[in-house]
Amino acid sequence: MGSAYPDGAMKRFREPEVRTRAIPIVSTDSEIIERSLDEPEAFSGIFERHVRPVGGYIRRRIGADAVDDALSETFLVAFRRRSSFDSTVGSALPWLLGIATRVVKRHGADEARQWRSFEAAAGAAPLSDGGHDASDERMDAGAALRALAPRIAALAPRDRDALLLYAWGDLTYEQVALALGVPVGTVRSRLNRVRRRLAPPGSHSATRLTWMAKEASDVAH
């Protein structure tokens, strides 16, 4: 991901009186956030640590044109709500992605435009070929996304959120549950439902989510 938006987003995220101070690299997210309660400038360490994964997730969901505003809004909300962060959680990323997911909902027109662009690129080729079950193959992430875009866009919002936090947020089931504020069993149920709905026509098994490989980048260009 390019470096165009982090600097701009950081300028919008910072409040006027905040001064940047170096954060010790050994600090945990919880320590940084706890420190920021007394020293607000310390929160810049959370931004610097997580801006790229949070920005990548937002960018995939609403596109490059809208990412800066949504990214800065996400970190500003996190900054203002930092006292509510659960200090027993090791990483702030699920918390930040949960906030980002709610911010994305306020950019509904941008997200709808993004899915329309995916749907426009969708191919007519089926997900299985020559009798091979696509659920047993690692598919090219970009091609599979284009092929499945109409069905992903048609998912219930809560199911789509769980799917994209898992696939694009690179979260575990437990972390998705933290991000959404729901039990992990609910996440499992939602992702199982997604697998059934995205399974190739005629498939008797739930499709794997490897078609949207977590390591894939820039598929939302």
C-alpha cells in the first residue's frame, strides 16, 4: 500500500495541542493507550503501529478516494474513546477495525460504489472447472473476488462485516468477535452461513475462504 494517505490522515487525526513523542518500541498496545490517558501525544504510537492494516482494510471496503477521511475518522474516534479500551487485550487492532467497520457504514455510498466496481469486473466463468471442486483449491484472490462480488455484496451487512474482518482485516474468529462485540460462537455461525452462500453452485460442501487470501494486496484497486 502506498504512503499517500498515512501522512494526510495523521494530520487530520491529531488534535491541535498534541505534540508527537517517540514511543518505546517495547511498549504493548495496552501500555501505549494507558500512557496516552495522561500523555495524549503517546497515542500517536498506536496510529504508527496500526495505520497500514487499518488503512488497507478501509481502502478495500470503500476505495482509495475515500480512505483518507475514513481512516482519520477511525483514529480520532479511537483517540476519544481510548479510556474504554480493554487493557487485558494484547493488540488494539481488533478494536480499531471494529471502529473502522462502524465508520465504513457512514460511507455507504462509497462502499456501494466499490462493490459495483467489483461486480462490473465479475467474469461469467464458474468457480469450478472440469469437475474440480473449487472449494478444495486455493484460488487467485483477485479473480475470485470479482467472480463472487455480486454474492458478497448481497450478504446481510453483519455477515459481510464478519467475512471482511476475517479475510481483509486478517483477524482470527476470536478477534472478529472482539471487533464486533459479539460472542465467538456468533462469528462462527455467521462465517459458516457465508461459506454456504458463497459455495459454488451444486457444491455439497461449504467453500473455504482461501479464495480471498489474507496475504493478497491491492485487490480493491
